[in-house]
Amino acid sequence: MQAHGISYGDGVFILDRHTFQGMRLTPTERRIIIPFLEMHCFAPYQEVDPGASEKVLIYSSQETLPDPSLAPSVLAHLTKFRFVMEQRRETLQGRRPWFQLHWPRQANFVYGLKVIVPRMVRLPYACFGTRDCAVGEAVLCLPAKTQEEVHFWVAYINSWPIQKYVVSKAKRRGIGVDISVKLFN
């Protein structure tokens, strides 16, 4: 890996938020470089602040980056990892080009209104997602169509009867529970 200029811990799609600062990014690049929020960014009833993120995600999918020439700075970064990404199953089978995320989340989990619910917690809670951002697999995103819908679901999930119900039904994990989207369907 070092022969390719790659060090242990180098980010491929999730990077330090300063990685692309000062670069002249194309409109496509500005749209696909999204704040990536971690657990410390969430609190009950709060609106998440993408500006508090220390990381960004290169959200490259068939929909967001069908043509790599639209994102030259992103492509320059990803090219360093090309030899590895070309070995991914979906790339080998011709289903996904090497420069796209292996399993991208649906666009409505990244762009637009959403309710954000951390999954592995002592007590379930929800917060508001009103701006574009990405989260890891340890967080549920429930896309919403309106602000009112977001407010309803945040209040509902944060209510004591629903928290008690979720704790009684969710899978136990460590000191808390692992909340599944099935609980909200």
C-alpha cells in the first residue's frame, strides 16, 4: 500500500473536512462532498449542525456522479485508491464503476429533511436533520417530506411512552438497545 502513497488510516470516501478546503470545486463536487456526522453531533430534540462535523463523505453514486470528469478534485483523490477499488465485487462484475461508493445510501437519506435516530443507545431519541448531511450505519435516517413531519416524528420518538416501548422491543446490546427501522414501520 505504501508503494501507492497510501498510509494506514487514510480515508477513501470519508475524509477530514479540511481535505478539499481552498480548492476550486466544481458544482458537482460541492454537491457530493457532504458533512459526515458522528454520534457526538446528536442530541434529543436538537437540530443537527453539519458545521460541527469533523469529516466529509464523498457521496458518489450512479445518480450523483455518473461521469468522473465532473469532479476532477475528487477523482484526483480517489485515483490513489483505484487499484484497490477495482477489486470490489460490484466493480469486477460491472455493476458499479470504481470511483463510486460500494453501497451508497439512498439520496433521500443524505439530501433534504430527515429524522435522525442513533441506533445503539441506552435510551432512544431523535433529532432534526434539516440540512444535507450523511451519517454512518449506526444511525437511522427517516426521510421526511415537510418540517411538520420532522417535528412530529422527533416529538413522537422522544416521548416517554414510545421510548419505553422501543426499549422493551429492541435488541439488547451492551448497556443499551439496538434500534431497528422495523420498530418504526
